[in-house]
Amino acid sequence: MAERGEPLSDRELDVLQRLAAGESNKTIADGLSISPLTVKTHLRNIYTKLDVSTRTEAMTVALQKGVLKMAPEGESLVVADGPPALPIPPSDEAELPAVAEPGIPSSPVVSHRWRTLSVGLLGLFILVASALMFIQWRDGSLMATPAEPFTEQPLGESKWISSRPLPEARAGRAAAAVGLDVYLIGGEMADGVSDDVRVFDTRERTWRRAASKPTAVASATAADLFGEIFVPGGLLADGQPTAITEAYSPSQNAWRRVTSMPRPVSGALALSDGGFLYVFGGRDESGLLDTAYVYDPAADSWRPIAPLPEPRADATGGALTGRFYVTGGMGEDGPLDSCVVYDPVADAWDGCPAMLQARAGAGATVLLNKLYVIGGTADPATGHGEVYDPNARTWTVLNNPPGISEWSDPGVAHVETRIYVLGGRVNEALSDDNLVYSPLVYQTFIPAAPSDGE
């Protein structure tokens, strides 16, 4: 049985020389008057003795070991001190002998292993570098210039803080938080309806661009469902409502289209209970709608549910205590202050206390089992937000940031105990504000040292 490092026999040298000439197994067998099976046996022995696994490797190692050498004409390989040369057919597989370098073992077999190891390490490096570049591309950070550190500024004595502004001013309520990032999708910008998607990293206080929404829309809202952000309907650039529903995956930085809504709608309110997507009200070409639908992501299908007690668009709300609160919005006679609540188990609506102020185009989020409603007002004298407590069934005032009275269509979402209010229309102008409301103010009390008399 052949062993690694053992000298080649005369017949194996004959096979090796014809192998160097590029002959096939059958041609070698015919030339040496042996069977193709015997040729395979000789090849196996050659590979074992030279510690290689392919013809190209066999040629390379044979050259390095001096078993083969270049013919004087430079156009063929011959067995050293062996029979006349055989011509080498044109091929990219023939390699010149490797030149030993200082510090690298000079043994031909070891040199071959070193080359194989080097190629493997190079391939691994390229693979890792490609993976890192893909992650950066997915996160929108490839080729991005690192942002300067940003220090948030408190706004007077209020609970409001000013954080890093949006890259561009916009108005749009399609906002959602996933993890520690806040996503702002589409909306209206200076040049019209946008497909732009921006992500605010609340840890680094930086903005980055995400994959653009395939269908640019304004007058839409968004809801988080199973780690994806769903945006149903909206208003297209041509002013027409759409039934298109698209879902964004933050982990893949990619959009996909799901089954469209039963009808085109803009200005609807999208909410989620963690298992299903609910869409309430809105408007179409005929006017305001009282329709309500639920989307089942497992079946990728929509079905109608009990309609709203009255038609409304641009309402806001949230999921509280297993029910869906829909408040405010634009009614037949103008902005509404009414509040209604939907019970998905009973598929029925009930009433809840009216807001302190009529409003349409407000943003809202649920934090610590309370509904925070921000913006949606057009009265400079009474502009403020509101907080609803479902246990006490009461609304209380949430003061606007200093200097802001008329405020509509902001994107609102919360991360941990901070509520982020992004853009909108402030005093009728598009805003790039990134304002943070912290309802909880933490104070540290240090007990006083006891006096000598105690």
C-alpha cells in the first residue's frame, strides 16, 4: 500500500508525465497499454505519496519536489532524468514552482500545506468582511458618516426635552418603536408625499436611513405586530386613497406586501393587540368612513368587524386593558372630542368620557396603562395634550412643549418610559423637531445625618 512521502515507481512516473501532458485516463491507458482501472490505481498511489488530492496539486508538488522539471524548450514538463518530454497543451492549470521565502518551511509538502492554509485564511477573512458589510448595509450604516455626539436639552421647567432633530422636516403619524429604535415612515415632506423611512437610535441619539417604503403614502398610521411594522392604506402622491398594505421587517431591513385592505382608505387608525391588526375609520373618495377591519397575519386575510358608532378620520387611540380606544378625529361637522372603545371579544362598541378638547390628527401612545394623546389641535389659546386613565375614567391635561400651540400630525411612539414626538405641523409649518416627553421624574433622596441631640 502506498504511503505518504514514498518515492514514485517507474510506472507511476510514466503516468505522472502523461498526466502533466494533460492526457485523460483513457488516453494514458492506451499509451501505456494498461487498463483505465490500473491508471486510477496509479493516480491514487501518486496522490497518496505526494499528499495531494487533485491533478493540479500533483503537478505543483512534483515540480517543488523535483520529480518533474521544465524541458529546455520551456513548453513541456518531463520527469527529472527521465524519458523525452511530452508537449503540454494550453492550460491555466500548470503552475510554476513556488519560491521558498524566509521563515516558511522549505519542505515541498509543508510548503503546499502552508499555501493551502493561507488560501483558507484569506477566504475566511473575505467571508467575515462581506458579512460585516452586509450587516452595515442592512442597518443603513454603510458609507454613513459617524454623527457628532448630541446632548439633549431640557425645555424650560417642563417635562419636555429636545433631542436630535429629524434629517428633514415632515408631517406623518406612521411611527412605531421596535426595541430601542423609533421608526418614522413616509408622510408629507417639502417635496410632497414621501417613501422615506428614518430610524432614530435612542441610545446613540442618531438617525439612519432604512429601506424605502415601496408605496409612498401620507395620511397613514402604523402598528407593530410580531416584530414587523404594518402600514395599511394611506394617501398616494396623486391624492387618491389606497388599499395597499405593506409590512417592514427591522431585522431584515426589507418590506413585503401583504393582502390589501378590503377597500382603499386614508386617515385610518391602525392598532394592534400583539396578535391581530385592527384598522378603524378613515376616508375614501366618497367621504368619511365608519368601517372597521381586523387583519389575521397567520391567514394573511382581512374581515370586517362592528363599525364605529359614527364616521371619523384622523382619529387616534391605543390598546388598553384588552380593548381599543378610538378618540377624536374629524367628523361630519369638524373635529371631535368623543371617545369610543371596542371590545374584540364581544365585537361591540361602548362609550368612554369625552376628551377635554376636540382634536384631529393627533398622535398617541400607551405607557404604563395610560393613553397619552399629543397634538391634533388648531386653537392657539387652548393647545395642550391629554392623558386618559382607564381605571379612573378621567382625562387630564398634558402641557405642550414651550412655544408650541398649534400642532398636528406628529409621529408618536414610546421607548421604555420616554415618549418620542417626531415632526408634524407646528404653527402650520412642517417641523423637524424630535421632542421627548418623560412623564416620570425620578428623584433621589439622601437621608439627613442625625443630629447630636438625637
